[in-house]
Amino acid sequence: MRSAASILHLDLDAFFAAVEQRDKPSLRGKPVVVGGVGPRGVVSTASYEARVFGVHSAMPTHEARRLCPNAAFLAGRFRAYRASSAIVMGLLHELSPLVEPLSLDEAFVDLAAGPTTDFSPDAVRALADGLRARVHERTGGLTASVGIGSSKFIAKVASELAKPDGVRVVEPGTEADTIADLPARAIPGVGPATMERLARLGVRTVADIRGLSHGELVRELGRASGEWVHALAFARDERPVVAEREAKSISVEDTFETDITDRAELDAVIDRDARIVAERLARSGLFARTVTLKAKRPDFTILSRSLTLNGATDRPEVIIRVARGLLDGVPIETGFRLLGVGVANFTEAAQEELFEPDAAGAVVQSVTGTEIPDTANPTPTRDADPTIRPRWRPGFLPGVDVHHDEHGAGWVWGSGLGRVTVRFETADTVPGPVRTFSTDDPALHLTEA
């Protein structure tokens, strides 16, 4: 742990929902829920107005609808989220070259690696206030909570204590007192299962953990987990801010509203996801040697099939061909509730001249496969990762951007029975009018998939 509060943690407040409220004037100040909008959907982000009703991330969407039926339930616009995230990450890089993104809306910054030299509480608080002001200005109104401390753990705790739209600086020497009364779940890695074991020992708070011996924790949680929890309970954290975390894989998964048994539909999903994966490979300057197909059956059994090429590629047509070939070996009669395409085993050089296609047109070096029960996930859940995107009906998902040749820009209010209802407004207008069209109206166009 450092002698100065020089690690900053920024967390954008209710990020996905805040972007939607920013871009949709009619939703400002109203409850907004972003996530899966179908029967199997899960909440990704809820606005603070929705949280008042008990809606929170990872909650099934049907439960959120019961708690807050008047909320706007939106499927999400990942291009808009990525654009806002890029602005914020750019502002963080102005503070230091050592920026560790955790997700689109969250990152650590090592201030000591940048131009900052004054780490007094007043100085770093002023720095954080300036950063928040720039975020608000550059993103068109988004807010952020910022925590600064002597370690990553303390900085993260500080930003949580600052929510929403605030700053918290934990001065060196006060770390242990700051976290003492927090629930034990505040320690990273203490999830429901670990908390259940700790509760049997009478633990509720971080201070309660300190009352246990090192041996008791190791005995109850195992050596690695026990030592980790024991150290953080005493605010001991030596983890550095890591600017570049090497990607081990790139993947996209789709959870379906209803189980899919039609091969043409499954092929269409593979085609779409493989092209997204290939685009990300190309942006990263990498080539992949292994292609993976992941599927989940209605009984939550997970299938995984991988093929290693005799070379490396970033070409979407190759990834599509291989993924489709992997699906050929999987019975589809019972249907799938999830399908995904991924790539791994990266190299910085293409080796497609080494390809020797087999009879099916794929290039095979080795194929592996597994089929396991999804015992860790007995009910459908989803985190906020935007690479895992819920699917509703094709086309006019609620919340997506559209453009009408006569009425201009707007967004989908709702759709069904061959009709789509659009509210015509943008971030720069007042709340706009609502009009309904046929889904095959040639004047109506999707502007974001």
C-alpha cells in the first residue's frame, strides 16, 4: 500500500441508463431500465429513478417490470455507449499513461505515473472535481463518481462511497477505519457463496473479518481466498495499475427470447457474431488460430466446441465457415437458448498461406469439445458486458435509433404486430412527438443495429 493517495478509480453513474436519458429528452428524470427486454432478459443498468423502486442490475427483467411497470425498458445502444466511454478514457489518459479499464464505465488510474506531484488531500480532491467537470462537459451531461486512495481496493471503495456524482478521498492512515463498518461483501471476491461461509462464523462486516484469525479464514475459504480476504480486511493491497491487460479471447454471445431449433436462424446468428468478432480482431491488429462455438441447451447444459487452425486469421468468412462446421457436429433438435462465437490463441501475424482446407472447407489442426451442466448458473443471468447482447425481435428493438425520411431522427418507443412506434427527438431537442408506422414503411430506417 502506498504512502500517498495516488490511485484514482472512476465509475460513471448508471452509465447505460444515463446515456439513454441524455439522448432521449422525454426520459430525463424518469425511470429507465437497460438490458434484455424479452421474457428471459436481465437488467444491465437501472437509472437512479428506477432504483427507488428496488430495480437493480442482474435482476430478471420480468421482476423489474413488476416493481416498476412505468419504466422505459430499452434494449441498449452499444455504439453510443462505446463512443461515450472512449471520451472518458481519453480524459483519464490525460492524467496518466497508466489507465486500467475494467469495463466501458469504470477504470483505475495511477496518478503517480503522470504529471501530478501534489498528492495532498486538497490537491487530489481538486483534481477529481476537475475531472468530473470535464466528463460532464465532454459527454454532454454524464456524471461520474471518483474515489482516490492508496491502493486499488481503497480507491474502489472510495468511489462507491462517493456515489452518485461525488468525490471521496481516503487519506493515508485512515484506510482501516474507513472500511471497518462496511459489509463484508465490499471485499472483492466475497460473493454469495463466500458470504454464506463467513456468516456461519458470525461475520457481517469487514471489522468482523478482522476478528477471525488467519488460520480460521484459510480453513473456511481455502488458502488463496482466505489470505486474500484477510489482507483486504486490513486494507493491505499491493496490486499495481496495469495499463494493458492482454486479451486471451474475443467472443460474442446471444441469448434468445425463445429456444431456437431452426438451422438457418442459428447460421444467421453465427454469421452476425463472427463478423463482430472479426471486426474486433482487425481493430486490435491480431489474428486468431482457434475458433470456438458455445451453446446452451434449454436444460442449461453448456456445449463448447473448438477448432485450431493450421494458421491464423482475422477474416470473417473463415470464422463463419469454421463455426458453422462446429455446429454441424452438434444435435440441434432440442434447440438452444444461447449461441456464441469466439476466437483465441492470438498471434500478430496472419498465416493463411499455411491453410489446407479439408473436405468441408475448414482448415483443421485439432478439434476439441465439452458438454457440461451449467451448475454455476441455474437461472438465466447476464452481466453488464455489452459483448453479450440480449436479442428481442429482429429490427426495431425498443430504444434503438431510427430515421424517417419525413420526420427525421428518433428512437423506437415500441413495436409489435407489424407496427413500430417512434418518438422523434434527439439529445439536442425538446421531448418530441410520437408516431406509429408499419414496420415495412420504406421511409423508416434503422440507424444503429
